[in-house]
Amino acid sequence: MKVIVVGAGVVGTMHAWHAVERGHEVVHIEREAEARGASLRNFGQIWVSGRAGGEELDTALRARELWEGIGARVPGLGFRAIGSLTPVRNELELAVAEAAVARPDAAARGYELLTADEARAVNPALRGTFEAALRCERDAAVEPRLAQLALREALLATGKYTFLPNREVRDVVGANGNGTSSVRDDHGDVHTGDAVVLCTGAALSGLVREIAGEIPVRRVRLQMMQTEPLGERLTTSVADADSFRYYPAYASPALDALNEGQAQDPTAAAHKMQLLMVQRLDGGLTIGDTHEYEHPFAFDTLEDPYEHLTRVVESFLGRPLPKIRRRWAGVYAQCVDTSRVVHRQQVRDGVWLVTGPGGRGMTCSPAIAETTANELGW
């Protein structure tokens, strides 16, 4: 087969990867020189711990397995099986962690409740004050600014992959009499294959609207930042108890009690925040994040969320943060029904649209692409 993949973010790149792995030729089209959206502007976390039970967790666990295998073959991804720690400060937060450990799928997630001393033995950089920590052994990390580049280099080495940057697809034609489908780009070139997969990320207007109409996917904006090198190793990724309020795995009567008995920090509540933090290979810390759902999005970044995150991180580390190296905002596509892992829709004969994984894109993309390949019979 010959597969045309449109969009070179992590979802599109993983579709290209699975197609090549199954012996097919791939033409990969990207409207910019390289992907510049949410596939780069994220934590690089393979985040199993907070996923909803059922399909979402199954997808995340399969993706975690695939990431590890791909990472062994493509070291440039920077795959690390580091796990995560979520420190808790009081009885209300501890009760949510205890409820998580009591879940029937806790073992699959690698949940373990640690004392503060045990948590510091796992991650000695956590010198601040907390009572205990929820550990998730199955969480992992890759380098978001490097992953697509490393995957593309490996794909190019196969001889079955062609990357066409700086080309925007303007038209899509479904399967004709001989069973092939095609796309036309803004250079006027037509690319024909046996299947077309559109992985357009948060670009939901233009071409997507023309061929699919209004789809049940929304855009979400976030703010993040990255520091200079910490000067010591952060051996796990780190979250705070606000992540309990955000991720579906932690829903429980204990969470209800936390929400009722412990008001969220006003800044965190206003910006729908949680702390997630992961160390980059150069030693810097990627820290976030916020969630903005109402359009039109602001075009600037706000300082209050960054100041809140700095206070939380410093309280866990027991030391000042290194200098902030960069701040940024990003936008990703999320299914309006957030229980859906992804929006996968056949929009023409031989043409499929795959978008809307939400904040699960980096975590779940290998398994999302594998499912597409299986369903399309590649």
C-alpha cells in the first residue's frame, strides 16, 4: 500500500510509523517546515496514572508499551521509564491517594502509596514539606522537542518514507474507480495513495470543516514554562494534588470530600490548573499547566499562573527554582466528550480524519495510530 499522512505532529508521525512498520510506503505532508503545535509544546510525559479506567487506560498502557519498544530502537526520543510522584500535604489529599491505591486497576497503573521518607528516597530532589506521595511506576517521559525529529530520521532510513514540508493540503479526493485517494497541496501537486489519514491537530477549520463539517472536537489552550538546568537529577516526574481534581482516575468520595473541604488556590481555580513537572535531558524543568476553553483565546501569557506554579514547585523542592528560560502557550484538540480517546472519522472513501486526543496526545499516540492501522486493515 501507499499511505498519505497529512500532519507531522506526534499523532501523524505515529501513523506514518505504523504504516512503514507494516511494509507500506508513506508520503508525509506538513504545512510548516516541521510540526510546531501541541506535539512540541507539552511535557513529553507518557502519563498513565490519571487515565480513566476502561478504554482510556487500556490505550495508555498499550501506548506505554509501544513507546518503550520504539524508544529502544530510536534512542533520540529520550524515552525514560521514570514513573511519577504526587506529594500530598494533609489528610484530605492523602485520602484521595488511598482511594486511588484501592482501585481494582491500581496494579496495572503501578500505584503505590509512599511515606514522605520513602518518596524522598525515590526522588531525593523533593526536600520540601509533604506527608506522603502517590507513586505511579508506569508513567514515563520522552523529549517532545526531539521526538518527531528522531522518529522522522528513523523513518527516512527505511527508504519507504517521504517527508514533504512547507506544503498545505487544499483538497482531498475520495477513492476513485481504481480504489485510490488523493490530496492536492498548495504547490499544485497531487499525491495519490491507497489511503489518506488526516492528522490535523488543532486545525479544525479550513480543510477540515470543508470535508468533515463541524466535528465534536474543541480547542484547549495551555501555558507552560521551562527552567535552566536544576543542577541535580529529578528522578521522577512530579504532580500536585490539584491533578486529583483534573484527572478522571481519581474520582471518588474522597475526591468529593477534598473538593468540599479544601478550596483550590484562587489562581489555580481561575486558570483550571494543576502542577505537572518533568526534567528534560539537559536538566531543565518543564512546568505547567493551565486550561482555557473559551474562545477567542488570549494572545498573551499571564504571569499569575507562573507565579503560582513557582510557589508550588519550590515548596516541594525546598529550594528556589532556577531561572526561567522560556514561557509559552499551546493549543490542542480535545473531544467534546472527554471520555472519548480520539475522534476517528471516515470523511471520504479511503480518507480518514484522526484528531482530538486532548492532553492524551503524547501519551496515547502510538496506540491511537495502531488502532487506526488495525481498523483500516493495513
